[in-house]
Amino acid sequence: MSVCFLAHKSWRVNEVIKIMSEYSEKFKSFPSSKLLRIIEEADSYQVEAVEAAKIELVTRNLSEDEIQSLEEEVSRTKAEEKVKEQRFESVKVKQLAWEII
């Protein structure tokens, strides 16, 4: 391996550590439900954010009951957001219909 390649790898590792450290510090104040949402919606976040959320959630030493309660809360919240989104789309369609008429 070339020295340049190793230097680049070292820079990337240091950068990832810095980013994860920033997320870790920020996530300490996040509610557990928000951390779970980040993990469940990993495709919407940077890999480092998802990993930091996982680490923070594990360090909280939640019981099985607490985890189950969190999962139920997140599911409920997602369902409520979906209903709101559907209502908003319905209103948009009705407005468009009135504009056409």
C-alpha cells in the first residue's frame, strides 16, 4: 500500500471519529424515541448518525418493557403522521378540484 493511500485512510478514520463524536454529544439530549426513529429510518441519515444513535440507545440500558414501549410510541407517531399527511393531500386535491371548477 502506498503512503498516500494510508494517509487518506487515516484522515477518513479521524473524520468519522470526529463526526460520530459530534453526533454522540448531540444525541445525549435526544429522547429515546427520536433515537429509535433515526435507527428505523437509517436511509434518511448519515451512517455515522445512525451508528451514534445505536450506541447512545444501548448506553441507556433500557429494559425490554421500555424498548417495547418506545417501539409502540414510534409506531403510533408514524401512524399519526401518515394520517396528517393523507389529510393534507386530501385538502390539496379538493383545492385543486375547486380551482378547476
